[in-house]
Amino acid sequence: MSAPRSATVTAPPPRSPGRNVLSMVAGQVVARAVLLLAFLTAARAAGPNVFGQLNIALGVLTLLGLIADPGLHYAAQRTIAATPEMARQLVVKVSLVRLLLASVAVLGAVAAFFILRTPATRLTMLYAFTLLPSALALSWAYSGAERFGVLAGANVLNAAIYAGCVLLWVQTPEDVVFVPVGLLLANLGMVVLQYVLAPKAWLQPHAVAPNLGGWRLLREGLPFGLALLLSQMLVWIDSFLLMAMLGSHAVGIYHAAYRWILLALGLATYFPQALFPRMLRLGESHDGLLLLQQAVRLSVQLGVGAGLCLFALSPWLVTQAFGSEYEEAQSLLRILAMLIPLAMYNSLAIHHLNARRREKLTVWITSAVVACNALLNVVLILTIGIQGAAWALVLTEIASFALCSLALAKAGLDISESLLKSLVSLVLAGLLLWLLPYGPALRAGAALLAFFFMLLLTGELRRARWRAYRQAFWRTPSGG
């Protein structure tokens, strides 16, 4: 890649939001599918007990990652999204600050292992070393500059290296120590590719502006970091409570279902991330609200379709993919499938509020949701066992949906009728599929048929709706 001709030509011309979404989501779906293959291999080799310990270590790694980057990447990404040429002034300093914070997190994990010396802390320590190359990754810069093609390619490479290492090295429960080693090599490969493809101006030390230090951005990003901490607690608190109350075997069973949900929730995470730079630039304008409105409608329909497919195929996805030891996870997958459209809506709403610089509101919403989830988990796990964790997460997403809807209503967004029809269709179709005495193949066909009728019911197949989607997603903006 040739160097930019001048200091002002550091970003490509703005692309349509639809192209950004396709690049980001396609890369993430492929990457998560490859990662799922790695987890299937690890789960079959390790068994539910060790697989549960592996997932607990991953949960702790996620929290350590917030020590390594407590919102700094969000603040830097937002700065680049607003002013793309600032990337050349931020990359070096932000990367150095992230590397320093990651080193602190790694030292904490090493100290915990030598104090406790448990299998879980050993896996956590090994996973912690993956934070060092992650700190040098430029995903935040590529995202802010809307270079989602490079970002998608790097994510796929990362997943391919990770899965390859797991497939080659993990054959027995004792081999799970190689899983974090594979992630370390995968992160190194991703970082190397990102630096090879990065514009040369990004990596020039003399381009660093003294008044744009990483520490100032760190302070600016702390509200993001708090929101991220709360959102990750929402993802992992059920696993931690299951570990404390029922043991690692229950965690392993739970994650045999939850891994499929995470594959679908790649859409919930990266669909709004791909739109975040454009939402930031459009702000509260008419085009900004139009983009959000159409994005919410589309994401909910995709979520309903994914939920129906997972619901219908749950017997095959669990017993055939993970093995008969995980048969109990079938009912969990059916329950968790209901949360996918809600999670996609909630993620998009939170990103929109952050783009409008309402981080305090998102922190309050997420705090209330996490508290609700913790309470529901304790009560329901004690009452009905492992299924209680799944129902707690679904009920929590419903509470989050209500809070996010109130926040968006103040922004002038009204999609309640369409969204309500979609969710009612999902519940009715789910009940029908639950009662069908047929195999997974016929259930999958019934799910697709139910999805088609849902699109008819909500008016998504009308020509006017497609014109609205095209105007919102495929119109190339005239300026940044």
C-alpha cells in the first residue's frame, strides 16, 4: 500500500453504511463460525467439567481486558470517526498506553496464579498473556476510519490461526492449556497483518501531537469503560454464579448452548459497531434518525430469523456438535434463542446513545440491567437449577429492551408496533416448533416458513420498505 500523498489524505472516501455493515458482519460471522469449531473441538476433548473451567478463565480474561483498556479505544475511535485525519496523531500514543495497562493486567493474573495455584487460575494466567499483542492491535483505528474490509480480514485470520492451533494440539483434557497458547499466536498474527496494511502515516512517531495524549483520551473514555464493564458482567455473571453454586460441570453444559448464541450475537455486537462512526457524524439529524430507525427494524428481523433457526435445530446443534455429554444443553438453547432479537435491539440502542454522547445514561441503564440479572440468577438458579441462568438472561434482555425503548422514544424513534409484531411472531412460532413432533430438518423448514410469514405480517416485504432500507444503508454520503 502506497503512502498517503499528504497529511490530509489518510482515510478513504466515506462508504455507504450498508457496505460497512456487510464488511464487518460478514467477517465476524466467518470468524465466529471458525472459533466455534475450535470450541467444539475443545469441548469434546475436555468434557463438561474442564470445558466449564476454560470458559470461566475466558470470563476472567474479559474482565482483565477492561483493565488493559478501560474505554480508551472507544474514545480514540470516536475521535477518529469525527476527524479521520487524527488517526496519524493517535495510533502511537494510544498503543503505548494500552500496552502499559495490559502489562499491569498480566502481572495481576500471574500473581493470582502463584497465590491460589488452581487449574482455573493457571488457564487465566495463560490467557492473560494474550492481552499484550491485543494492546497493540489497531482495530479501533480501522473502525473509526471506516476501513472495515481490513478489520474483517484481520478477524478472520485471527480466528483461523486460533482454530488451527486448537484442532492440532487439543486431544485430551490435559491439552486445554494449549487453547490460550493458540489465542496468543492468533492475536500476534492479527496484529502483524494490521500493521502491514496500516497507512504509513499512522505509524510515524513524529506525527504524534503533544496535546493529544493517550492519557487524556483514557480519562475521556472512562465512562465507556464503566459501561463496557457492566455489559461484560451481564454476559458473564451467570457463568460465575453457576460456577459458585453448581460447579464447573454446569458451566460447561451452559456454554454448550451459549456458544451458539454468541455466534448469532456476533450480529448484535458488530452490526451497530459498523454503524457507529456514521451515527456519530450524523448525530440527531434527520438522516441520523432514519439510519437508526431502519437499522433497528432490520436487526430485529435478522435476530428473529436467527432465533427461530437455533430453536428448530437445537437437538442437532447440541448432541451432534458437542456430543452426548452435553444433551442437557438442548433445552437451554431453546430458551436462549428467544433473546437474540432483543439483544440486537438493545446493542444498537446503546451504541446510538453513546454516539450522541449520552454515556451516563447508558451506564445507568446497564447498571440497572446488571443488578436485575444478578438477582434473577440467584433466585432462579436456586429454584430451577441450570435453566434458571438461561431464563434470567432472557428476562434481563426484556428489562433492557424496556429501558432502551424509553431512552430512544425521547430521541423521536417510534418502532414499537413493528417490533411488537416481530416479537409476538417469534413467540408464537417458537411455541409451534416446540410442539412439532418432527426431526430437526423439518423443524428448520417450519422455522423458515414461520420467518417468511413474520415478514409478511410486519410489512417487511413491501416495496416501500426496501426503498427505505436502500436509502438508509446504500446511499454513499457526500462528506464525512
